[in-house]
Amino acid sequence: MELTCEECGAEIPCDECEKCKKPAPKWAKFCPHCGNELVAKPVLKKKNARQLCSDESCIGIIGRDGLCTECGKRA
């Protein structure tokens, strides 16, 4: 069961909400459809998953060299 990101089209891994039976992201604390409180389950990172820059105002990702591709900040 998965949702699709409206911005980039990526698939979002989901679990079924116990209350409304609709998909809810695995890391969600509440169901986006009915507001039911969920028990969040840890999401395993994919081996080649992107790591976002820790600077919340930056849109870069961390490259293989450990530096942000936009601002140059170290991870």
C-alpha cells in the first residue's frame, strides 16, 4: 500500500490506518485522512537514499563527499 507524492511523483511507503482503512505514511503520527493516532514504525533507509541538507533553508542533498550540493555545508 503506497501513496504518491504530488510534488515529485515518488512513492511513499504506507501502512493501513486501523480506523478508516486508508493509506497513511509509515512515519506519520496521525492518519492524514481521519486524524486517528497511529503507532509510528521505523522506516529503513534504502541503500541509495538521498540525505537532505541539515540546513532547513537549503534545498540541497548530501553528496558522496559528505558536503551539501547547494550550500557546501558538511553533513
